[in-house]
Amino acid sequence: MTVAKSSSKHPSTAGTSGAGTSEAAPGTPTGTPTGRPTPSSSGHGTSARVTESPLADTDGAIRTLLILGASGDLTGRLLLPGVARLIAAGRASGISLVGAGSDDWTAGQWTDRVSTTFAEAAPAAKSGGKAALAATQKGTSYHTLDVTAPGELAKLLATLRAPIAVYFALPPAVSQRACEVLTAAELPPGTRLVMEKPFGSGEASARALNHTLAGLVPEDHIHRVDHFLGKSTVFNILGLRFANRLLEPLWNSSHIAKVEIVFDEALTLENRARYYDRAGALRDMIQSHLLQVMAIMAMEAPATLHERDVRDGIAAVLRASSISDDFTASTRRARYTTGNLGARKVPDYVAEDGVDPANNTETLAEVEVRIQNWRWAGVPFILRSGKSLGKAQKEVVITYRPVPHLPTGFKGVDRPTRLHLGLGPDVLKLDLDVNGPGDLFTLDRVFLETDLASDELLPYGEVLDGVLNGDPLLSVRGDTAEQCWRIVEPTLKAWRENKVPLQDYPAGSSGPADWETSKSSGKR
């Protein structure tokens, strides 16, 4: 276990080790005459080149995971547990783990953080997993450095075994500055750059960061992390849609009335006020995550499960998507007030530590997205996410149109058929009307439910699995990162100008009582 310190410090620009967010994104990748990006495409037609390193392996597999912001909350709470489970499962044997940050940590502090996390993963380790955890832990090291100081990060990279995955568990502005002071010549061969969300603070900043990254490595070596989209979730959606002839012919505006993508959390800020109060629910969840889920639900069938085919399909949906500029009808926002989450007393949001009331930050957001293409014209996609709600609800709900005619003689309520796809746990539920029991003329509701496949890894483990294996399928492509910002930026502007009222809802409730999604919470 070693600790190294850089000789250069720039206090005014020093990279913090705080929990993650990230920045930016480019235009549609250039590539072959068919429009598909080539494997070396950077997203801007520039193929970055790296120098050879005497420490590089030649098989292309990632040998070193370098975490920038290693002393931060994101690393301790999510990233290290994901790494530990990945190693314990035997899917990252031989990986070297290196931490770096601006905090002046000792060897013991980093060792304690790693060993505590690895110990929690060890009981479930597969054959060889415990030994792999011990080996990685023994060889880990921490380096104190300012990642925004020219030459400092490059100096560290030159000492590590390549290929290297550099994980920017840093605030967006720090990540961007760190990339700006790097050059392609300073990166060992095969380097992969892993960027945390939010990727930029808007479409322009996303494009600027994409331009910077394109000068460093090819687009398929850039991993913009969306841990919300685990591999099991993505493949469950694709398998459900494209492996079942019963469903796919009905997956269009002729048969579907609306699609709701809901991520309601029974959590408060959980020590994230510094980030969340500047982001809000729309940026934090809808822009970063739910639009990606929407695109997978709405995309056309890919020819293969190769990342280019799947991500091209996602991009096509997002390019066709927008929110109506009648913002009072197409968007809603609210903020929680004092209430109870079970036995826990929750204060007003504006009374939470680290919150600035002047920011008018929403803790519950809802937007209605329209996809202007042949398949989905006229179908509202309602995306909703919020905190401090009485019931955690994380699912996609597809509501089908009513039957054109119910035979006269049936009694009871003819409710719409609904298909539910859980987003953790991954479950599938179908709501149907059937006869009986008892009176065969009376319609009754039944629910068919099954568990879907899930991965043993944590979400961050699934993301890192793709990084270490060179598969960007679960990563957000540069052009789609820009599109997500394009879709929400007019709404953000309207909210800043107070064109949409900021409503209140008691913590522990289902949201503002006059919202349709609040009325149907738990009843979908």
C-alpha cells in the first residue's frame, strides 16, 4: 500500500473529491457511409491517438482502474461497492485499483475505505473471488494530486499499468478542467475515460466537453455513466419487446394510450444538498436517466445487440422528442414541505441543511414528452421523479387504449389493460379484466406477475463490467447526451422565469393532490 503526493498545488482550481456528477456531449458520431459510427469515431470526426507505454499490455483488457475523487461520497457509497462485487464475482481478476484526489489522505485512510467495502463483498464471493479481493486490496494505492494542474494527472498515468480506465468521480467543472489540461499524447494506449452524470450543465457545455474528450480518445473509449441503466434492465426491455410477437404488434399509437415512466423515492436529500439544490429533480433524474429509459422503450428493433445498433436506435428516438412549449400544460414541478416518512419527521425542503431557498429547486418534476414519428405520434410519454414521497414507485406503465366495443351484457368496470415493467426490482406485471369469479357477467381485475432476470452485480458493477471489457453499450453516447439537454432546456428556462408555478406537497404524501399521477400513485 503506497501513498504518493504531487509537488504542485493550485488551490484556486484544485479538484475536489466530492461526490459525482459530470459534464458535456457531441454531435452525432461520424462514420461509415451507412451513418454508423466507426469503432474509432470520436463523435467529431477526430481520431485521438495515444503514445505507447512500456507498462502497457497488448490484449486490450483494462489493467488499472484509477478513481479520481477517491475520497468522495460517490466513491465510498456506490463506486467501491460496485468494484468489490465485480471482483468477488470473478469478473475483474487481476485489476489494479488506484485512488487519487485533492484530499491529503494517508495510506491508512484509503486502506480502511477499501478494506471495509471489500470485506462486505467477501462472504458472497465465488471461487477465487476472495483471493482476488485480497490481491487487489493489497496492491491498492492512493495519490494526492490536483487533477486540474497541467501535467500532474499525466505524471501519475505514466506510472500505472496500461490500459487504464480513468473514472472521474468529480464535480462536472472539475472533470472538464482535468480533461482540458490533458493531451492525447499523455494518455497510455487503450485508455478509457469514464464520466459521471450530469454530463454538462446544458447542451452547449455538453458539446464543449464532448469536443474536449474527442481530442483525447475515440468515442467508443468514452463511458458516460448511467448507472440507472443496468444491463439487466436494458436487456429485459429489449427481450420483452422484440422476442414476443404478442407484444410488438401492439407497441404503437394505434393501441397504446400513454406511457408513464415513474421514479418516486421515499428518500430525502440524504446528505446530497450541495449537489441536489443546484440540480433539482428534472436535471438529476429525468434529463440524466428517464429519457434514456423512454428511448429504449420507444426505439425501433435493432438488427443486433451490438452497442452501435442499440445506441443508434436510442439516438433516433431522442432526436424526434420534445416537450410542448405550453409549459403550464406539459410540465409540473413541486417541492416537499414538512411531513413524515414512516416514523421519520421530515422538515421543509427549504429548512434542510445546505439548501438555498432562493434557488427555487423542485424536488418533484413531471414532463410530458412527445415523440414525433410514425410509431408514437399522439402518445404522451409522462416522465415523473421526486423525493420524500410516501411510496417508492419505480416502474414503466404502458396503458393500452380501451376496446372499441364491450359486448352489451357485461357488468362491472372495463378498466384499461396495463403492462408494468419494474425498474428495481425488475418485475413484469400485466393487469387484465376477466370474468368472475362467481358471476360470469361481471368483469373482475386480475394481475399476472413474474420476476425478470437480474444481475448479481450492483448497478455500478454492471457499468464497470462494460468499461473493463470495452463494451460501451450501457454508456450514454455523446450525441444522445446533447439531445437529452436539448429536450429539457426550454423547460428549465421556463421554470427559471417562473412561468410554471412551484407547488408544495407534504413529505410522505403522493405529491400535489391535483396531479393525475399523484391521484393514481399506487393504483396504476
